[in-house]
Amino acid sequence: MTDETIHAPARPLRAVFFLRRRLWDTITIRSVLVKPRRDLRLDLFRGLANWLIFLGHIPDSALAWFTTRNYGFSDGADLFVLISGYTATFVFGSMMMERGFVIGATRLLRRVWQLYVAHLLLFLVYLTAVHYIAHGFDDLHLMDQFNVAPLMNFPVETLFQGLILKFKPLNLDVLPLYIVLMAAFPVVLWLMLRWRNAVMIGSLGLYLAARNYGVNLPSYPAGVWYFNPFAWQLLFVLGAWLALGGAAASRWLLSSRTLLVLSCGFLIFAFGMTLAERIPALRDYIPEDLAAIFIPNDKTNLGPYRIVHLASLMLIVVSLVPADWPGLSSRLLQPLIRCGQQSLSVFCVGLFLSFVAHFALESGSEGLWAQMLVGAAGLWIMTIVAYYRTWSRDVDRSRLTGEAGG
């Protein structure tokens, strides 16, 4: 969801730090960002993640069958977190390498503030909309269904807990996770620029500890975070590791036919296990010991099979879709690419539209064609927002260029 344009110079290999106007230390940066260019595949799959999250967040509808979560272990959230770590590293890693830690960290924290403000705005609009519609249309079960009921009994406390990210209505879990991961990223990125592999190993250790000891952040009014940040940080750091040379070091994997076959086999296995979880009749064909491992799918603590599933998808997609694939310039894929380039705005709009779509279906027809129409309308609105944001940005740049020239 990082909307900044990716410009990642690979020149700086050393960082010089000054303290009290004198040279303090020189540290070799062992991680090198790849050759700068905009990889439209990132925009494409970031836009796809936004579409999948929107469709998957419409409760009790057949639209979820158009998402990957019903056909495999991972879904749009996994893809979103991985790409977010990758793109954040390109943007802010190059800034740290060129201009130092302080500049890079402050720009990164400014991005965190933008994300936090976007979350607060979405949080307030979401709460207001659910409360107004539930009472205005005498549909009070929406308050419980979308986890807004605490607002009625403890309004001030609920709003305060929302400000500190402990209270989250239904479907508003991804953005707080991203805020927390980005807030911790200045130090993580500084370390990764020097000891990329060591930080990756440390991230894996934290992931294993969180899963083994049940470490998580508390939620309000009870429970823990739906996306455990101590577990999900692994995908974010993995994205950063790939951006800092991990992808280049792992390129030999793309030529391994054995690994490609194993990846395809695992995707088929995940497809069968996921359908068995969704369709009770298929569950009888799965041995109990095997079903106990994969059913239910552990999303809160990021089950390791979700990571393997996402990695298998990545391997196959990167093998089949190179960065210079002509299809990336086709008109058919432009809506997805635009949504990926304006990810934050599209993501927030999509979350709000998921509630609107659910209410529209519940208060009107719940037939398949109505669901298809509502889903298509939501994707169309998200795409319009993306194109408007792109147009608005280009207009602002033209105006600034004109003023500078004048």
C-alpha cells in the first residue's frame, strides 16, 4: 500500500554518519537494491490484493468464491503484507542509503502518520455508517455483526481504544497491522541494510516464538489482534529481504524444474484441503490427523503452510510472468495496475464499500445476480477512485512544473 513511486538507486554502498559535526563511523552496507525501474507486476498484484480483500470482506456472499482464500491457504492479506514490505524497502531503503538514517526514518514515520490518519478517518466513517444504518433501518444486528456494539455502551472508552488501535470493527484489521509494522520498520531497515540475512533469521525466530508461546497484542474489549503482528512481520521482513538482494540471490530457484513441480503439487494439495474445509461432504475423505494440521486455517498466527503456499504462488507467477511481459501494458490489466498504484485510497474505499455491499444485499435481493452486480459496482468504484487519484496527481505535478518554469 505504499503509493510512492519506486526509485531505487543502487549506487551507495557506504553510509557515513556524523555526530557533533565530526565523522563518527563508517559502516559497510552489504545489501544492495536492484537496478531502479518500476516493476508493474508489483502494482498489478497489489491491485489484485485490494480487489480480493474487498470481495472477501462481504459477509455471507458468493463473491468470496472469486477470491483465492477458497482455493488455497493464503489470500489477499498475505500478498498485501509481502508486497508492502518489498515496496517500502525500495522507497525508504534507497533514501536511507543516499541521505542517512535520520532522513530515511523521519520520512518513513511520516508515512506511518499518513496511514494512521487514513485509518482514523476510515474508522470514524465506518462506525458512523454502521451505527446510522443499523438504527435508521431498524437493523440492529449489524451492530453486533460488525463489532460496533461497544460504541453504544461505552462510547468514549471505545473511541479511545480505537485511537490506540486496540478496538477494531469487523474487517478493519489489516491497516492497523500495516501501521504497526511500518512503525517498527526504521530500525529493522537500518539493520537489514547491514545484516540482511541475520535480520531475516531473527524475524523467523520471532515468528516461531510468537506461535509457540502465544505472544500477541491485546484487543478491546477482549481477546487479541486478529492479525498477530509478531507472526505477520515475517512476511513483511521477507518482502524487505527480497528487495535487498534476496530475490537476486534466489533467482536460481526459478530454473529448478523439481521445485516448480513441488510448488504445483503443493498448490493442488492446498486446493483440496481448503475445499474440504468449506464443503463438509469432502471433509470425510480427509484423514483426521491430516485435517487437524490444516483445518481450520490459522490466519491469526500465520500458519506456516500459508507462507509455503504464497511462496509457491510467487515462484510460479515469477516464472510465467517476467517483468517485461507485454501483457502488463494491455488495456485489460490497466484497472488492476491503477488500483495498485493508488493502493491506500483504493484500500480504504474498498473496506467501506464492503459494508455498503453487505447492507445492499441484505436489504434487497440476495440472489447470485444481485451479488455479482454489487461486487462489480464496488470494483468499478474502486477503479474510478484510482484513476481519479492518478489524474489529480498528474495535474498537481503539471501545475508545479509550470510554476517552476515560470
